[in-house]
Amino acid sequence: MSIESGDVIRLIEQFLKENNLNNTLETLQNETGVSLNTVDDISAFKENILKGRWDAVLTSVEQACVPQDKRVELYEQIIIELAETQDITPARALLRQTEPMEILRTNDPD
């Protein structure tokens, strides 16, 4: 029987997450390059998206190590929705002060 080392690391990471050992979890992920990529409660995550609770959604996404192009698309969508609901201040803050939008400005200025 063969077990991949990445699977063993993910199992350890799951244990660390369940026991609120967040610093150790982050260190292990940084040192191994293996991330857990999970959301604690998928139904709560979906509910946050549907209700527009973008702070909770972004927190979950940051913990899950989403690929950069998907993060850019997510931030872009959130900014558009915030602007449509006249929440200009948070939309402007996301647009000007976040890494995904800086990457978008650099790679695709249009």
C-alpha cells in the first residue's frame, strides 16, 4: 500500500485546523507548500456568497489558497456588486488596496 506524502501532510493539517493550532498550520503549509484548501462549512460559505457577506467570503478564500486568476475574478465581481449597491467606500478600498487588484492593474491595465 502506498500513501502520498501530500496526503499525510493534509491529514496533519486537518488535525491542526480542528484543534485551532492556526500558527502551526500556517507554518506547516508555508514550509511544505501543501495547503489544506478547505472551507469549514460549505453551506455557510454558500450562504455568505448569496447574502453578500463579502468579508467572510474573502476570509475563507484567503485561507483556502485559491489560484491567483480566480482571486482576481472574485475581487472584480465583489467590487462590481458593491458598486451596484452603492457601497462605494468598500469597493474603492478593495480596488485600491488589495493584492489581486494590484496584479490586475499590472497585468491588464485596461
